[in-house]
Amino acid sequence: MDSTVPVPAEHPEQSDGAAAPFSINRRKFVGATAVVGGLVAAAPALAGCGTERGPEDLTTVTLTINGAHRVIEVDNRTSLLDLLRERAGLPGTKKGCNQGACGACTIHVDGRRVNSCLTLAVMHDGAEIATIEGLADGDRLHPLQQAFIDHDGFQCGYCTPGQIMSGMGCIAEGHTGSPAEIREWMSGNICRCGAYTNIVSAIAQTAART
Ligand code: FES
Ligand code: FES
């Protein structure tokens, strides 16, 4: 089948039956249109890719992480979670949803439990950070870590660092009066494995012994 795009009949130079001044292969025409369209659509993204990062985009933050003094230069857009995992060498804090919905990234900032995926590192210059890596004393686990083992408070373990950091906050805040109260104050921490009953038992036991 001829795939040449016909020049419109009303084209003045074709009205006498002479050969059209130009013709274009349909396949080339469609291909060229697609390429141009794609470039237009991608222009904003391509412009962003080419943007150089300048010194104004970087900030040096000083943090105390699990008792250690750390000075780290970060891109201003870096979340506290990414700083811990990718810059501070502490991958124990997990990234689940990365949008504040699962609690896997829970840490303590100046003694308060925080979803570290939802906050920028540069907002915490001078802060005291506690992560799951800082709980054990050598080989001796924190009582809540031990309680999670004793009560089978996990299966895959992915949510566990966040559950334990949040559980510590729950205990410190005094929200352990009943299983229902623990569930309420731990409701921001999701466990896909469904270990909730055992997590509540581990927190209740630890609170009772604290
Ligand atoms: S990773 Fe932060 S709340 Fe899910
Ligand atoms: S133990 Fe698997 S997600 Fe909680």
C-alpha cells in the first residue's frame, strides 16, 4: 500500500496535475510528529535535569545521633529519614510509604516520636536524634526489644524498628493504661503482617515493668 501523504488537491501547484512540490512519507510524518510532541512534553523535566545544584542548595547540619556528634552537609530537600539512611549510615529506620502513613520511619527527635520521612533534615540543626540502632546496650537489648521477641511481636520485621520507637514513646507518654489505649496511641504504626496483638502485649509488659 502506498503510504505517501497526498498533498491537498487545492494546492495551487498541484491543480494542473503537475507533481506536488513536496511529499512526505506517512511513516516519517508520524514519527517526526511524535518526536516533536515528546520533546515539548518533556521540556520541563529536561530543563530540571540540566539544573546545576549550587552551594545555596546545601546546608550543614549538626546533630547528635544516638549520642554521637555528627556534622553532615545535605541537600536542603533531604528528609531526615534519608539523611539517617543514606548519609549517616543508619539504615535501621525503615522507609515504608515515605508519606507519613505507615510509621515505619518513626524515630525520636528531642525525645518526641516523629515520622522522619515527613520532615526535612535542615529543620533539625542541633537536635538530639534517637534511632533503633541506639537502643541496645552492647549485647543487651532494650527491654522493649526483648519484649518484642518474647511476645513474637513481629513476622517480617520491616515495621518493627518503627513499632519499637513508637512503643517507647507510647510508654513515655503514659498511654498504656489498657490494650485499647495502647492500640489507639500506636495507630500510626502499620504492620502488614498483622502482629498487632503481640505488639500490644510487648508494650504492655514493658510498661508494667518500667
Ligand atoms: S515511611 Fe514514614 S510514615 Fe511511612
Ligand atoms: S512484622 Fe511485617 S510488617 Fe510488621
